[in-house]
Amino acid sequence: MPGYVTCMTMTSESGPHDGSGARRYHHGDLRTALLAAAEAELAEKGVEGFTLRGCARRAGVSHAAPAHHFRDANALLTALAGVGFERFVASQKEAMAEAPSDPRSQLVASGIGNIRFALASPALFRLIFSSDRPDFDIPDLQRPATVAFTMLVDGVCAIRGGGALEDEAIMRDVYAAWAIAHGLADLLITGRMKHLSAMPQAERERHLAEIIGRSMPER
């Protein structure tokens, strides 16, 4: 979902800049602008080089401006991780909408959506799955993360004809499906699967679907 976080237009009554040369935004626009800047900062510098000051500079606002919405860099990364999970789920749903409606095809397609998201937004993929900077106790992040995990569990249960989180066999299948799709995504974005990476998207996804399918549970 390119452009999910975009910098919104500034107000005509405030003008594009204040006397210091920093841009002026409506209150809600500033948050949106900072999220857009944070995504660009993360993509360029990685989580290790990510700073609130760098995001403010990229957004064209004063160094103190982010404090209106984010107490520190981790708070901004937490909000960005929430955006990441929303895109992650949207990518899965898009892939599932293209696939046959039977449970197995739908679960394979959700894995393809996982990989599409990783290839489109590798920095966000690493942020939401490999970083300890986001605070998963924050409801605004917990909700989309839970939606993503619930989709996976529901997909496995649909193949199994039922089940629940308390079922150890279901959870083994959940972790197997997750590990395969996630592992493929990680190998692709790190350039470890050059043969697949060089293929046109449609051909690559046919191969990936076959690989993911091997991890699917039998009913």
C-alpha cells in the first residue's frame, strides 16, 4: 500500500514556514509528516541509526516539534510499527483476494502477501519482526499485530476444520507456516535467494507458493 503514510498539505493560513524556516503543520498533519519522515529515515539509516532529531530534520520541523506527538524515538518507531502491521495485513488480504477461495490456497496466498510486503518495505518488515524498539504493550500497536497473528491462526484452523490457540497441534502448524513464509521473505530481502530474486514476479511467486505449500498442514 504505497503512500499509506504521506505528508499532508500545510495550511494556507499558517503559510509553509514560520519565522525560523521550519514548516508549520496542523496538529494532525505533523504526526503524519513525522511518520512519513520516520519511514524514510528507517529505510536509509536502519533502526541502529534512527533518531528523532533526524526525523524532525527530514520533515522540515524544529527538533522540539516531535515532542507534540512522540516522547522519544522508540515511541515514533512504535507508531510506525503499527503502520507496518496495517500494511502487512493489507498485503496479505490483497494476495488472498487473487487466490482461489479454498482454505489451503488462502493460507498459501497469505504467505505470498507476507513476502510481497517484505520486498516492498524491507525496513518496516525488519522493524515489526526483528526489532525490540517498538513497544508491543501499546494498544495502537498491539491491535494490528494481533489482527495479523489471528489471520494466520484462522487460516490454519480453516484447513484443519477447526481448532484454537490452546491446541498444540494447531500451534505447531501455525509456527511452521509462519516460519516458512517469514524465512523466505528474509532470505529474499537479504539477497540470499538470487535465483528466485532474478525471476519475474509471477514466476517467482509460483515457486514460492509451491514452497510455502509444503509447510501447510493436512486436514
